[in-house]
Amino acid sequence: GLPGHRKARATGVRYRDAEGAHELAAEVVVSTADLHHTERDLLPPHLRSHSRRWWDKQVPGPSTVMIYLGVEGELPELAHHSLFFAENWDETFDRIFAPRDEGPVVMPDPTSVYVSRVTATDPDAAPAGHENVVVLVPVPPDERLGRGGVDGAGDPWVEKVADAAIAQLASWAGIPDLAERVVVRRTVGPGDWAGDLNSWRGTALGPAHTLRQSAMFRAGNVSRRVEGLYLAGGSVIPGIGLPMCLISAELVVKRLRGDTSTGPLPEPLAPPRRAVAPGPGQPPPAGAA
């Protein structure tokens, strides 16, 4: 599209992989990337649906420090899903959403964390005699807080948060030797969410579900300036979380079909009906003329 034209049209996607640059022609393009990345990095200014002023008013959801652990021995103290709630819940989120010009972020210790012992229900997720554990710590959405790494080699702030979470888990779950039993450790920080996944401000969850960013107030799933460009994922309606992201994809499919119903898509999608000649002694197929 050209400046001054009311609406441009999507004609395909240019992408690069290990084999080089490619161009894929298409009449419809669906971007499931972060909305801010799609608009600010992949589209020229005159084809963006949202202005810089609009983005300045948006509130990002929390980021996370993710801690992926391979632990020697069994961990019967942990269920598949565990939530550890600190008494200072409000303080945790006050710090997460505080203005980021207030200096270095000091996370409460203890803080509230989520823990998944994957091998509790999927023993194949780790070698025999080991457990696969994932720890999620909510932190501020600010890529400047740093990236994670392998075996403690991430940025200092991220590794400090990880160390505190592992110590808290060891104490609260009654696993005093947890840190000594860790044989694999990898961390992910806000800088990874921003750098690897192009997540706006390093958030792990997309725009927060404030009143002004929920339901019909959330960003829509179709570009207002590029015909044929649709959007799906946690940045747009209906919101964040795996089920919501799947529903966002379903809403795009329904929009493309002109389906304005409020129910789910029929599954499996019925194939086109066509007449089939019956075999000897067989009745005609249902619905055949």
C-alpha cells in the first residue's frame, strides 16, 4: 500500500530460515506474533492500526523468570501443579507494576511462585531416576532486567531471582537438599521474552487484563488498514492463556467464513456434500437428490 491510500492489501509473507530468504504468496495472512511486534516492526507507520500514543496507554501484563530444573532422585513432596502463595501477595504485584524509572527492582523474598513437577504425570519427561521441574516467578515486564542462561550463567538479576525461588521451594516443600540435587538448570528472563519472542516490553502474558484491555476493549483480530491481515494470540481478543489463544484462532476462522454464531466451530469440519452413486442393492446416501 502507498501513503494516502485508504487501505492496503496483504499479498503474502517474506521470511528467512536456515536455507535463506523466501516469499510466500497468500490472499490472507494471519499473524500470531506479538501485536506490538507485528505493527511496529513488520508494518510501515501508515499501515499500523494503533498509534504510539495508544501503546503508551496500554498496560503490559507481568513478565516471568522461568526456571527449568533437572533434579536427581524423586520429589514426592511435589504434585504436578503447586502454587506457593506468599503472605505479601499485594506487595509482590505492587513491585511488578511499579513505574520502571524507580531504579533496580528488588523482588519480595519470599514471593508467590508456580511449580510444575512434569514427571509426576509424564515419567518420560526426564531420564530414569530424575525429575523434570518448572518454576514460574512473576516479575516486572522490563527487558532491561536481563536474560537467563544455563547453569547460572544468566544475567545477575535473573539468577538471583532463580536462586531465591529454589531456596524458597526447598524450604516450603520440605526438600532441604534440592539445590544440591539439581543436575540441569536453565533460566529465562524478561530479556529473553523480548529478544527471542519479540514480546512487548518483555511481558510473558501480553497486555494485562485491565477493564480497558478486556473483552470488547481489547485489540481486535483484524487490521484496520491492511485488508487480508488478521491477528491471533494473547495480544488480541479474547486474551491471554492457552485456551484464550486457541479461541482467538477460532475467532479468526469464523470471521473468514462469515460465521457470526456464538458457539464453537463444528468439529470436525464437515466436508462438502456431493452425490455418490449407490452400489448394487444399497439405498441412496442420506440427503442425496
